[in-house]
Amino acid sequence: MKQTRAILGALALTGCGSLSGVAGDPVAVFPVAPNAPETWAAAGVTGETPRADWLAQFNDPVMESLVAETLAANPNIRSQYYAVQAARAQARGVYGRSLPNVGAGVSAGVNSTYSEVADDRFTDPTYSLGVDASWTADLWGRLKASIEASQADVVATEADLASARLSLAAQTAIAWTDLNEAVAQEEVAVRTYEARERVLSLTERRFARGLVDSLDVRLARSALASAEAAISQRKQASGNAVRRLEILLGRYPGNAIEAPGVLPALSPIQAAGTPVMLLSRRPDVAASEARVVAAGLRAEQARLAVLPTLSLTASVGTNETDLSDLFDPTRIAANAIASLAQPVFNGGALKADKQAALANAEAVLSTYVANVLLAWREVEDAIAADRYLAEQVDAQQRALDEAIKAEELATRQYSNGLIAIFNLIDAQTRRLNAESTLIAARSARVSNRIAFHLAVGGGIPGEPVSETQDNLAP
């Protein structure tokens, strides 16, 4: 597996496991992730590749358009995109500094001389040239390790960008789901207000005929005022949900988005891939893996820093009246110097650098292992939660059906004077709670389904899984 090669490469480069560092220093053994099982522990899913077009299952064109808008306008994505550009430029700079370095300067002037014989002054053009060239041979692969480490940094930032895009798509889909839940809850509050308004009207008519006392009227009015307060609370929640979504879209939070308050019905999760497949799909794991490689290469670079370096330098500085003499290869070659140098005493700086690089490599690899474990847990959580949430939705639907019938029965019985108003208000409250809980459970299942596709590294609509390209620029 790709991630296994990365770990083993880091172990080899940093001298870990049963090896030792430079000068025989003992090195701690890096932690490694447990072996991935062939299937997920949560039951009911297959090992087939999860769908990349995961937004399509919600059958919601508005959700898809909002995700597309977010990916084009969100400032966090733009920030991450330019982080990729910076990493690429830095990698080019590291490579460029490994090539020969040449600097040159040319100037021209006039040399004036006086001849007593001719009693005249003569002028001759003069040219001045200064050329400095230097190059360090990569005898032990130290420069190569630096170049490859910078390239691994690029891979990591590209994977960070892919991860940020996937995360933002999921956040937008969940924010849209939350908004629809809030709108649906607001509608429930309005219907509850209307039902309690009817109860108050009924109670006042019965009071006028002397069938109930003023206590019933006051209780009915209190219940109506509570329903009115619930509407305000639900409207506040809806406005907050809209503004959260607008911020993700890069819009001004003006509470200007409308939602139908409809939540999609979902079938159970089918394809979930495998734990091994997950490690090659999730961009955040890919970023962590690339950082393991980069840290291992930098540890190798620090280890090689104590070895001799071979440098070739050449310097030419001269004044000539003939411009062609300035570029005489013999003259330039005569000034070339090769030197072989090895650190002898530097106050322990190189040893400290090596130890710091090894410690950093160990920290990065530990982070990789933690990310792998977290990725597996997130998928297991989402698969298990989907089943439990489906059961909750089913049970809560039955509870709502019974609550609606109980409310209808209580209304008739109260109208006939068979029960007290307490029973009617209690029945209405039960129906309100059952409907509200059902909406919350359905919303939670949709959000969990989105989280599942985020956990398995689902792709962005129209893009292959974990792809990062230049055209990702907003």
C-alpha cells in the first residue's frame, strides 16, 4: 500500500526501528497503525467503492448548486489554493538552489593617455568583467533529499486543498439540511399555534355557555402564548441557519435564502469500501502521509549534513581593452577552485539539528497514525449511526401517528365535556414534541449520511476522488 511505503520509507531514512542514528545514538521506535481488517465492523454494508456523486442521492438541485457556489466563492478555499501555489514555488526554489550559481557584471570605460612624441592625447575603450560561479556537488544525496522533501510538501498542500474542498462541500450540504430542519420546525410551531388558537376559541364559547370556568380560559390563553413564543424561537433558529449558510457561500449574512423545509427520505447505506481502501481515498490521510515522507527526508538531510561537501567555485575579475579577452576559457578555468570541506567543530549544532529532525519525524508519524485511526472511527460511527437513526425515524413516525390520533380524540372529548383542558393541552404538547423529534431525527440522518461520505473521502461532483489540479482556483 502507498501509506505503508511512506511509513517504511520514513523509518529507513530516519534510522528508526532496530537501527541507530548518527554516532550510534539510540532512536525510539515509531508507532504504527494496527492492521486494517478486510471489512468494517459495522454490519450491513458491502466493500464496493462508495459513490462519488453522493450529492445526487438527496435529489436536491438546490443543495448541489449551493455546494458549487461555495466551492467557487468561499475565502478559505482561496486561501488554501494559494498555499498550494506557495508550496510549488518553494519547491522550485529549492531545486533552483541546487543548480550552479553564476553572477556576472560588465562595465565599459575610456582610458586616456598622452603621447609626448605626437603631442596628442589618445583614448582607448576599456572593459571590466567580474564573474563568480559556484556549485556544490550532491555527493551523498543531501540536496536530493531536500528537493524531494519540498516536493512532498507540495503533495501535502494539494491534498489539504482537496480535503478542504470536500469538507466545505459537506459543511454546505449540512448547513442546507439544518436550514430545512429549522424551517420545518417553524412550520410545526405555526401549526401548533393555530391548533391552540382553535382550542382557545372553543374554550371561550364553552365558558360563555357556563360549561367551563375561567381556569380553562386562562390555561388555553397560556398555551396559546407559549405557542406564540415557540414561533419566535423557531424563526430565530431559521435566521441563524440562513446566515451560517450565507457565510459559507461567501455572501453577506442578510437572511435572504429561502428553503422549503423538506428533508429527503434515505435508503440504507450500501457501498462503504474497506478500511484499506479508505486510506487511499481520504485526502487528509494523503496529506498526513506526504508529511511523513517530507519529515523522513528532512531527517535524512540532517543526518547527511555532517558528511564532507565538495564545492566548485570560479571567480574572474579583469580589465581589458579587447572585449574577447574577457571570455577567454583558459583565463576562467585558471581561476576555478575545487574544495572539499567537512564540519569539525560547530558547537553541536548539526547534532542538535539531526535530533530535532528525528523528533519532528516521530511527531509527524504519530500524527499520521492518529489520523488513520480517526478516519476508521469516523466511518464506523457513520455506518452504525445510519442504522440507529433509521430505527429512530421509524419509531418516531409511529409515535407521531399515535400522537395525532390522540390529539384528535382529546379535542372531541373536550368539546363534549368528557375531559379537562389539561388533557387536551397535554395531547397537543405530545403531538408537538413527537413531530419536532421526528424532524430532528430525519435531519440527523441526512447530516450523518453527508458525514459518512466525508469520512470515506467522497469526491466533489464533477471531479475524481482526491483530485487536485490547477483549475481548482476559484
